Amino acid sequence: MTAEQAPAGIEEMGEGPDYVRLALLATILVALIGFLVYTRFINPPKKPFYAELPGISLAGIAEPQKTQIVKLANAAPCDCGYAGCDNWNVAECRNLDPGCDVSLKIAAAIVQKETGKPAVLTVKMPDARTPTPAPSGAPKKSGSMERHAGCDCAAK
Ligand SMILES: [Zn+2]
């Protein structure tokens, strides 16, 4: 039995619903892509803005330098390179992971640049952090470095 022997009516009956289904699928696809483009590029979720930089005293710094320092810290990426946290900025690291020595150094450099004076640290400059080996018996984390304390990047 070949295709030509099949009754012609069956194929014709299937054409309408197939076309409708295809159009519906295309509409859903376009809507989905549009939604993704919108949320990712046009209006991405805003990161919280941090007005303080824990570890650095902003008390003695007058406006408009203080505002400028905070703005720069919220924009400067912190390149501490913790796995999964590479999108964190300096202000995020200062507020969410005070043990990050890289953000403290960058924040201090921003203060020095904006005020012309060395930054006043309220914490001791931590030693450069090295990945600590997981305690024996603890489940091994993927990646060579630990994530930031409090970072939920990998959970997303
Ligand atoms: Zn950092």
C-alpha cells in the first residue's frame, strides 16, 4: 500500500487544524522570545542600591563626593572571581560578603581617587582570601573556588 492509495480526504481534513496549531505555536514562541528579550535586555531586574560600604567609613566625606563614591561602588564590578558570583559589584560584596578583600581594596581606591585622601577603614584589611579546602566529610563543592558567603547565584 503506497501513499497515493490513501483516501485523499484524510490529508485535506488534517490541513486546517495543523495550520492553526502551527500559528499558535509560532505566536507562543514569539511571545516567549519577546518576554525573554524584554526581561534580559530592555528592562532587567534592578540590583539593590547600597548606600553604605561596610568596612569603609564614609562619615568624614562630604557631598557630593560621598554620593559619587557610593555610585561608583555600585557600578564597579568586583573581580574577586568567586564561582558563580562574577556579576557582583563592589557595593554588593561589601554589604553581602564583608570578608571579600578585593571589594575592600577597590572601594578604598575609589575613596582615595574621589577625595584625594586615603580611605578610613573600619575593619582590618583582610588577607587575600584563598579557597579553603572543604572540611573532610563535607560534600565537595563544584568548581575550584567557594562561592561568596550569602551568595545564592548557584541556586538560581
Ligand atoms: Zn568580591
